[in-house]
Amino acid sequence: MHTLCARGTMKPEITAAVGFLSRFLRIKGHVNDRQLQTFSQSLQDILAEQYKHHWFPDRPCKGSGYRCIRINHKMDPLVWQAGQRIGLTIQQLYLLLPSELTLWVDPFEVSYRIGEDGSICVLYESQPGPAIGMPTTATTSSPSGNGAPVSPMVDTHISCKEELMVLGRASPSKAYNMMTVSS
């Protein structure tokens, strides 16, 4: 099977993620239309190249951490690379973008969280297409004893972000206490 058929396209997901980030640059100003267009196209190209071997529509959570765009106390290197192409310094990017941002770019869903304790919001969501070997809907029926086969590729459909919420935080909340011991 051809790789593009097996992997599917990632264009709508990347377009949604890039559009989201580009809106911050446009809203906060200091970036003209040409720069914004260059930033958007550069980031689309960078993400497509970065994700091309890490895109698994049959297992959307696989590679989710690799595809995660993260800005916390460090600028995401892919966003930084696109920013450099339009002459932005890292300090300017920090001023234009949220200081705490997690953006998940997964097959069929793009979600984000602003702040470490913020709510997870969905930017883009779609259903898997009718490609060979892929489920035709994003949800699977629960075993009800009706004899209908469940897709072997997806036991249950839970998004990567739902999994994060169910399993708990990947990092501690800011409301934790530290105890230091001195001698």
C-alpha cells in the first residue's frame, strides 16, 4: 500500500495548528501581512517535514508527544525556526505567543491548552476517512454481545487529550509543596 494512502493527509490538522498560532501574531501586531504569510507557510512546511514519519491515523495517539508544540519556559524549536524566517527574535516570539501553551497536532484532532492548569480545547476535529484498513468512524461500538466485530486497530476511541485527563497530569500542578532539608 502506498505510504500516503496508509498515513493519510495531515494538511487540515497542520493548517489548523498554524492558523491558531498565526492569529496570535496578527492580534498582537508588529507583524505585517507578508511576514504573517511567510511565517504561516514556513511553519506548515516545517511541521509537514517534521511529522512525515510520525503520522499514524490508525493509532492517533502514537507519536503525539513528538508532534506536540510546547511553549513554556522554552520556545518550541519549530515555532522559533519559523519566527526566525521572518526576522523575529526569540524575545519577540515570547511577547507575541502565550507563555504557557501546549498544542497537540494529532490525526483527526488538533487541541490546545493555555496555561499549565488550563482547560483543553479542540481547534479541529474530523472523522477517519474510508481508507483501506482504517475505521470509518472515530468511535467504535462497545462490546454488547451482538456479534459485530470491533476494529482490531482501535479497541476503544479515546483522544490523546481525553487520555491525559483520565490518566492525570504529566507534570505537577503549581500548587505543590516542596520540603527542603538542611543539615
